[in-house]
Amino acid sequence: MKRLIPPVSYGLSFLVVLSLLSLMDSSFGAVSSGQKLFQANCLRCHGYNAQGSLSAAKTLKVDPSLLDLTREAVARKALPYLERRIADGHGKMPQHRQRFSPSEIRSLAQYVLSLQKAYAFRNSKPE
């Protein structure tokens, strides 16, 4: 039987996978705690899938797309920008500076970014 992958590449593959896992692990805890915070505090307006709640949009009298955290306008924002929006509020969204610690705000922002990446991946068209 012919070996398709030379033994040297096994070691290189292992190192690549290990590097990716360490990168994922460093943000996974923040994303996980951000998800818990999101589910406990943000679902009412932003919905379970972060694509907005129609009932909240009607109650707040806002365009439902403004509550969609997976839309492209939000996806282009950087982590510090999202942290400021969570801390200081925006439009009808209240500020959360007193409610959450800086690390909790960062976890929420990282969770929102992770949702955007997942949403973009699901909706990408194969080339």
C-alpha cells in the first residue's frame, strides 16, 4: 500500500492542529461565558439566534433589522467598538456599564463576534 502522507507531515499537521486548538481554547471560555450572559440578558430583544426579536422591535418601535446582531453592518465592527456599545448603550439599548464587569462586557462582545463568524460561514456561497 502506498503511503499518501509522508511521516514528516504528520508532525507538522499535529503542530498546526495543536496551535489551532490553543487559539480556540483561549477565546472559548470567554465565548462560553458570553453566551451565558447573552442568554440571560439579551434574548428578549436580540432573539435566541441574535437575529432580532420581532415582538421586541414592535414594542420598541424600531426596525427589526436593528436588533439583528448577525447583519453585515455589525459584523464589520471591531471588538473594542462592540464593547463600547454594550457598556454605553446605543439608541434604545440601555447601557450595561454598571450591570456587567469589563471582563463580562468583553465576553459578550466576543460571543457576538463568534455568532457573526458562524452566521457568515453558514451563508457563504461555495466558489
